[in-house]
Amino acid sequence: MNTVFIVPTGIGAAIGGDAGDATPAFKLIASISDIAITHPNVVNASDIN
């Protein structure tokens, strides 16, 4: 199964837009997918480093 993970960002968004905070949700989706595609900012935690 192929999956595209779209995370809306901005004011009022539950996840997304800050320091890779959507990474746990993406990893869960990716674990049941053959191919999982998302925008790099969804899993980029550069602010943590």
C-alpha cells in the first residue's frame, strides 16, 4: 500500500510546523505502508539539534 502523508501547518494545527513534531504520526503510518511519502519538513527536527 502506498501512502501520502499530508500535514496541515499553521495556527491551530494539532501537529505539524514545528521541529518534526509530526514524526511519530508519520512513523506509525509508514510502519503499515510499503511506500510512505511526505514533505521533508514533516520529519525534519533541525530545531532540536
